[in-house]
Amino acid sequence: MVSLGAGPVSFTHIVKALEPFFSALVSALVFGKWMKPQVYATLIPVVGGVGYACLKERSFSWLAFWTAMFSNVAFALRAVVSKSAMVNYIGENLDSVNLFGVITWAAFILSIPVALIGEKLSFLDLWNKAVYGENSVTNAYDLSKALISSGLFHYLNNEVMYLALSNVHPVTLAVGNTMKRVFIMVASVLVFRNPISMQAGIGSAIGISGVLLYSLTKQHYEKLEAEQALK
């Protein structure tokens, strides 16, 4: 969110498109197992395609860049460490859904002092301006409903992500998360009738082709490793 506020949205999406590379590096260091170089090479069209699709503004902001890069590292660490917890016994009935619930509660508790120190009571002032200010465009009921709906959908999005993570490699999850940016653009075209440029269409096609290439290449080398293990 800091990155989105500090620079153009497209710039943040371009930097966030590098997430698969961070996940590949972190997962290799944590699990001690590297995939074939050919598999890592297929991440290039995924990242490049999505980055090209989002490349509309060339404005640069160091704050937007570093916060987006920190977000990449944080997302990679969360996925890899969570996957490590899923494949190792760390508690009774601690499946992917319950693990995400525990992480959510921990994040909530840790965020309270950070919010109090960083924001103090400015939230109440912002709420009053949004609801009762001269330029207010909503009321307390609609704003509360919007906040609750947004939080619910965000929670469900991450819970589905953890369900997927329990069945796939962290790098595969990062690839899917990167391609999510393309699907968001497609959804905006269908729902809001936003026009899509030729550049966005070409970048999206390259990214989707890269995902298919990554999947086929990874399956191929996993099959070869399984055949060698049986010999």
C-alpha cells in the first residue's frame, strides 16, 4: 500500500511482477533444493510479459521501488515458511486453513502497536472527514459495509491462496500470483468496460504463454526425476 501511494500503480505492478524470482531464490535456500535452470528460465517471459503489460508510466520513485521490493521478499518468505510448516508436523490439526488463521491472528496482534505508533488517533479524524466532512460522499453505514466487505474478500483471497499453497510449490504460487495482475486487467475490461491497449494485450499473451511453458517444463523435469528415482 505504501508503494501504491508513493508512485504510479503501474510502476508498483512492474516491480511486484518480480515476485517469482524472489520465491525461487528463497525456496531454494530454505528447502536446499534447486530446480533445473530450464525451469527458472521460463520465469523470464512470465515476469517480462506482465511487466510489459503494466508498463504505461515511466515515473520512478525510490520509496515506491524499495517498498515494492520489500513486499516481494515478505511475500516470498511468507509462502516458503508457510509451505515448510505444511510439510512438517508443527501441531495438531494445523492444516493450511488453520495455519492461515493462526498467521492472521498473529499479524493482527503485531499490527496493533504499529498502528497506534504510526497512525495514533488519525483514523477517527479520517473517518469523520469521510462521513461527516463537507466533501463526504458516503455515510457511516455504507463505509462500514465497504470496509467489512473488503476485509472479507481479502481474507477469502488469502485463504484460497493457502489452500493452493498446500498443493503446489511456492514458486508455482508466485507465478499464479503474478498472473493475477493480468486477470485483474481482463476483469476490469469485462466489468467496467475499460479499454485495453495493444501493449497490455501483447504483454498479457506473453505472460500467459510463460505460465504454460513454466508448467509444462516443471512437469517434464519432475517426471524425469521420478523415473530416475525408480531406477
